[in-house]
Amino acid sequence: MTVQEVKAALPAYLQLYVKLFVLEEGNKLPPHRGPTVDHTIELNEVDGKTPEVPYGPLYAMSRDELLVLRRTLLDLLEKGFIRASNSPAASPVLFVQKPGGGLRFCVDYRALNALTKKDRYPLPLIKETLNMIGRATWYTKLDVTAAFHKIRIAEGQEWITAFRTRFGSYEWLVTPFRLANAPSTFQRYINWALREFLDDFALAYLDDVLIFTEGSLHKHHEHVQQVIKRLQEAGLNLELSKCEFDVQRTKYLGFILEAGKGISIDPEKVQAIRE
């Protein structure tokens, strides 16, 4: 969305944070933030030795897939999220169908992930999370834009993420989807960014942030401003089309939250399970 489009859609009390919702701002290469934030890849030793990083095959693609692949590579290169690589490692790429139609670009990191030492940083327990918000009267829901792409690959480890395509080999400068430990790395970072507010009036499950307030709308606005200010300081942009502000009924993590009525399971999720 453009600046003018964001200004028109954003609530008046959040106009200071327009840039946080502008698409171009969310597509910028983030800075390195040091060893406690940047994503590191540590391989398990095999027979006392560090294993070689896998070198996978090229997967056959249709003409339509090749056209989408070329557009995707050009877009990622323009953003600075990937660069050309001469790495001895290489994972294959493939496409999966999006639920709403279209193709989603994926790097097949299964072989690399199998060798990677797992980061056991926990994701929030959904049941525990929901128990904290039963008496809330106001909700705001935020969605972090391309969350994993807000975290840099540790300097010097980019070559491990290399992938092969018909159009050459490339490596990631930001954390790609489907790479082992990427969720843990991002959850650790967003928990740090919102550490003063978590379980008080804010929750974060990966890129889904919920702000909940038991009290007045004015108090809720203060909570929303505090959270958004911290996300801005952390360099995390937001997808306006997926956000909801100042509502008394919303969906979060497969549940319906409603002021005065508590929490219920989303019927759409129940129907999907039945089908």
C-alpha cells in the first residue's frame, strides 16, 4: 500500500506510524543485529566430524513454474534478500499450490534440516495464551509482514542456505521459509521486542500479534501505541490488510474472541476438520 492509502485506512491515533504499514518499507533488507538475533545454522556432528552441506538435484518444472520462478528470483534480488552464489552447497527448489490459487516458491531444505542442530526455543502454548484474554473488552490484531525476512542470516553462513535453479545458484541474506529453526529465531526476537508487555496486554505467536485490554477504549489505544512503537523500534513492519483495530470480536489462532462472551472455537476450523 502507498503512503496515502495507508493514511486513509489507518485509525487517527496511529497516524504517526504510517511508514510501518507501507509496503516499500517492509521490503527493505534488514540490518545485522548481532549473534543473539541473526539466524545461525549449526550442524550436528557425524562420527565426530561436521558433515558436508547437502547438494541437491534440480527438480523438473513446467513452463508456468519457470516463469514464476524467474519473476520470484528477480523480485528477491531487487529487494536484496538473495544474491548470486558459488557455494558448494545447494538445495533444490519447488512450488506448492497456495490455498487461494497460484504458486508459492519454496526451497526444499529437508536434507539440510535433517543435519541441523535443533533450536528448542518454545512457541507459546495456545491454551495457556487464550486463558489470559478471557475478560478482555477490546482487541487489536496485527500481522508482521514477511516475518522471517526481517531476520538476517548470520554473517558468513549465507552460503549454507544456497539453492539451485535453472537460472543459477543463489543464497539467502535473510531467513527463508522452511529452514530449520527459523520459527524459533523469530519467536525469540519478537518476544524480546515485546518483553515488557507479553501476557499483560499483548501476545505474539510468530507473526500474529494480539493486543487485548480489559477496560476503556482509551486505555486500549495506549496499549496499541506502546506495542506498535516497540515493533517499529525492532524493525518489524505490518501488513495493514491483515490487521484489525479496536474490535470487540475477532479470530485468533483458530478461536473466536468476543467481549462479554469469552472464547469459542472458530466454526470454519471445525468444518475444515470434518471435511
